[in-house]
Amino acid sequence: MAPPRRPAARPSDTPPPAQGPRAPERLRQRSPHGAHAAPAPPGPPREVLAPGQTPWSTEPESSFSTWARRFFRGLVVVVLLLAAISGIRSWIAPNRTPQTVVSAQSSFPSDEARAVATRYAVAYLTWDENNPDARPAQVGLDLAAGLDSGAGWNGRGKQTADVAYPGEVTPDPSGVTAIVDVRVRVHTFNRTGGNAFAAGPIVWERLSVPVARTSSRVVATGAPTFVPDERAPLPSNMPDAGKPDDDLTAATEKDAEAFFSAYAESDNKVSAVTAPGSTIRSLNGAVKFGQLKDWQVYTGNDDERQATAAVTWNGVGDTTLDQTYTLTLRRTVATDGAQRWQVAAVG
């Protein structure tokens, strides 16, 4: 009799496999477009292609599209050619030339304004009641047409202006008008009785002359005004001559006296006491050397120094005049080795 069969093991009774490293799993996301998506509604059946038929169709291109495509291709070629000619760098960082700003000060004809204002100022400060027509004729040379050439004079007295020096020209922002500063030397006259006059003091007057530019020239636009000519102190930032060199000052004082004595007389004499290679013109006897009131040489290098001299000049009669000079001294070496400091420049 056969032995009884053992019942087959159930799947649940199968021992689990040995535990090992678990393989990584990919996380799956339910997507409406994936396997879990709802079935798409049935569409129309795809048309069956005939044998040899292409699965697409062609459409004719318009003439405008063809022209536009060719135009942009040509434009790209032109841009590339320009880039090659001018250089990419000039496009990225072009040279920016600053624009020249023309101001009223630079565009106004200052030289002509000074000439007109100078002549007008002399005419304005000159009058003679014994010749009353002379002044309007002279004033009218520069006064704008249509204005009164009498220019404020009441027709009385006598005065003469003979020397004038123009100064600063100050245009207005528009560049049409300007003010010219003019200094004038005036000879005054005092009445001695009737129409007779005697010379009086000589004075300097300072005027502000108004002018304007026209299409043809600069003209005076009216009577000038008197302005004060005040004295002013020296600026606080005057350059310093340097540190005195007392030893060299004492050693060269006699040479300085010889130089100024020759400087007053003639070119030949002054050339004999100046440094080689230097040319200094003399005063040619206009004055005579009186004395060297002060002499100072300043520190510097071994070959050239600066010096100042206070000199008294003798004029005609018993007149004397003190002046101060700035000089350049240069060290010279003779053939025998002797060294001297001589004047190389004056001023």
C-alpha cells in the first residue's frame, strides 16, 4: 500500500527570500496622460494612404515671403561687412569727441571792441567851448547812428584826453553787447577869464564804455560811466624768492655793482660782464648808475641762481629813481680754473 501524499505547500507558506540590498524604485506619478488617463474619445478614422503617396502636403510660398527672406539675408551680409570695415571695437566703445562750446566771451570781437572803446573814450573826454563842433564829429565816429553825438556835454569848458589804455571786455550772456574798461589820461584846463584857459593838473580817468556788435562793426551804444580806480594790496599767495644765500650774496656784491654800472651805459660794456652765451641790451645812457641799495642771492643748484637787486638811478639834474630787478646768475669757469657768478638774464 502506497504511503499517503503530503499536501503541497501554499504560496503563503513559502519562506520569504533572503533580505539583501533593495533595488532603487522609480516613483511613478499618476498622470492624466499616462496609463491611468481616461480613455480618449474615439475620433474619426485616419485616412488610409495610397501606395506611393507622401504623408504631407506642400503649399506654394508667397512672393512677399520670398522677397523678405532675401532682404534680411542681404541685410545681415551688409552688417557683417560694416563690422569688418569699422571694427567691432568702435561700435562697443566709440571715440566720443567733446563738443566745442562757443561762449559769448570767446565769440565776441574783443579786439575790435577795445579799439572802438579807446577812440570813443578819448573823444568823449575831449571838449573845447571855443571849438564846439569838434567833439560831436569825433564822438560820432564810433557812436551808433541815431544817437545824440553831444553825449551829455553842456558845451562849456576845455579839456583834452590824449592817451588811453583798454582793459577787460565783459560781454553779456547774449554776446551782443559788452562793457569795455578803459583808462584815459586827461589834461585839464582852468578858466582865467572870458574864453581864456590855463593848463591845469594832468589826471587819469577810468571809464566803462558800453559797446554792441552789429552786422558790420562794433559801435558805442551810449555815454560811458566813470568808475573808481582803487589801489589794491598784493595777493597773499605771492611766490617766494627762496632762501637767502648770505655767503654767495657777499661774494658777488661787487660784481653786481659792476654789472649795473655797465648796464646803464652801453651794450659793449654790459656784454663784457655778462655770462658767456647771454645777450643783454643796455639802457644806453638813459640814466646813470647811482648805487646798489640792496643785493640778495638765493639758494639753488651749483650752476644757476636767482637774485634781486634794488638800484638807484640818477636822472637829469638831481632826480633819482629807485627800481628793483630780478636777475639770473650763472656760474662760469675760466681757462685758469677760476670760478665766477655772472648775470645771464635780467627780469
